[in-house]
Amino acid sequence: MPRPIRAKVDLDALLHNYRLAQKHAPQSKIMAVLKANAYGHGLTRVAQALERAPGIALLNIDDAVRLREEGYRGTLLLLEGFFDLEDLRAVHEYKLSTVIHCAEQLRAVTRGSAPSGIDVFLKLNTGMNRLGFRPEEIGSVMASLRQVRLAGLTLMTHFATADEAAGVQRQLDVFKHLAAGLSYPRSLANSAALLRYPQTHSEWVRPGIMLYGSSPFADQSAEALELRPVMTLTSKLIAAQTLRAGESVGYGEAFVADRAMRIGVVACGYADGYPRHAPSGTPVLVENVRTITAGRVSMDMMTVDLSAVPQARVGSLVVLWGEGLPVDEVAAKANTVSYELLTKVTARVPMSDR
Ligand SMILES: *Cc1c(COP(=O)(O)O)cnc(C)c1O
């Protein structure tokens, strides 16, 4: 029997979340963001479940080509664009869509030798200052692009603070000013903007994290947003210890019992993708009872307080996150975001959607 850790992917929940995104942005086409192996959920299974989505966005051209070869017919957008001329030829051949965010990419598509008829998402830097052309460059960029035959042109930007109190207004103002007079389709909203700022909805919305059932907001839970968790990470107890008062458990003696207590040893560690920085007190479910971790997370194991779960024994089911325990809560305790936890589940964890 394999080690008992599992990641179960609930595709019904995924579709529920997808429909919720559509309900929030009824006039927009959904570009489902599947980068990082569909946020750790498995690119192929998520793409198959979302085959009716009008668009899929990702990073790796090989992944995009594979989805095309597997029969996906919608828009396949490369979020960082292409990296060399060979990529650009594949963009053309497989009818992919590419972001153009920098002068080098712009030169490549406007060169005489470049394949014509590329579908372009032009990335505008409205304040994130990572990728994209600055407002003062747009005139000359548009002039260059008008020299070549494109299959399509969409204006795109990305928000830095859609999930925070600052919101989107400042960047939205910059975008509107820039795009005034340019009658091209637009794409602005990530999950946070999609959920909170209908004024950012346009031809395309680009939800990522919400599809996987996690909240983009620190101040609003996934449940309050009516999102359903897609990944549930489970394992089992492989040992139970009874500590006397004053005894410790695990590396560094980081947790010391202040009374006699039972501790469960879970077959899950940081080599499975559980965050090593999750402190004692991080929530966990044992036999569906909510309890907390106790002691340091080690490579293959972690330890949990069984005081509230007297019925727990070797073989008891443990939920690390997912159904019954929002990944957002675990992430917050570990001082990170669900995006990181979901994308870091490692290859040794068997994942299935049944
Ligand atoms: C990752 C990404 C998204 C999706 O963001 P979420 O917060 O996961 O919804 C949208 N647009 C771009 C450009 C991205 O890189």
C-alpha cells in the first residue's frame, strides 16, 4: 500500500467556481488561468474540465501546444509571451495568442521575417511595473503594430492591489486614459477584480485562484464568496504518542507539552509541499475534528494535538486543507497565500479527480 497522502481534485467544485465567475461577469468571456500546472491541480484534467471555457491562459508554450493538440479550440494565451523566434512560429502554427509586453517582443513580431497573422494581447503597464509598455510608449507601439497584419489585438493590463484596500481605481484610470480612442477588445480583471470591481469587466476576464476555490481577499472567505474548494489534501496518522508534561515533540523540541497529552504523527511533511513555516497552532482536521499542529513540520511527517480527538488512532484520516478546512486559513497561519501552497504540492503526492 502506498504512503497514505493524497490530493483529491473535485472537478464539480471547479465547474461550480467557473460558473460563479461567469455569473459575476455575465458579459465577459472567461480566460481561465491555468499557469503553474493549473495552480497545482494538473493542467490536463483542469483543461479538460474547462473545455468549454472560451480561453485558457498559461506560460509554457509546450503546454499550450499540447492542449491544442489534445483538441482545445479556444484562445490559448501565453501570459509572458514568446521567448524566441521558434516560439513565435509555434504561436502562428498552433493559433496561439501571445502577450507582447516588451520592445524585444514587439520587434520580433514586426520584423519582415516574422510570421504574420498573430493574435496579440498588448500588455500595458498601468502601475504594476512588472511587465508592459508604459503610457508614454503606447503611441509608438501602436504605430509599429499597425505596420503588420495581426489576427487580433487585445489591450491588457494587470492589477497590483485588486485584492487590497487600495483597489483598482488608480490603475483603471491610467488604463482608460491610455486606451481612450483605441477600439480594441480589453482584458483587465484577475479574480479579485472580477469579484469586486465590475467596472473592470471587459471582453475578457482572467480568473485564476477563484476557480480553484480560494479567496483572493484576506478579509473575505472563500465560503462567503460561495466558492468551493477544489483540492483536498489528506493523509493519515501513522503513529500516536502520549507525552508527559514537560516532554517535547519533533526537531528543535519546538513544542513542549504543558500537561499529559496525545500527539498524532501525520504522513505529510514539507517534501510533500506542506509549508515548513506553518507554526504550532496551524489548523488541521483529524477524524473531521478541528485541531492544531504541534511542533515543527519535518520532511515527511508532522505532528498534531489529539487532545480534542480521543478517538484518533493509527489510520485516522487527516485533512491538511480543502473540504472542511480552507487552504486560505492554513496559508494565513504560515504567513503565505493559498497560491503558494496549492502550486507547491510535490510530485510524490498522488493526485486524482475521482
Ligand atoms: C496569474 C494571473 C492572473 C490570475 O490571477 P488570480 O489572482 O489567480 O485570479 C490573471 N492575469 C495575469 C496576467 C496573471 O499573471
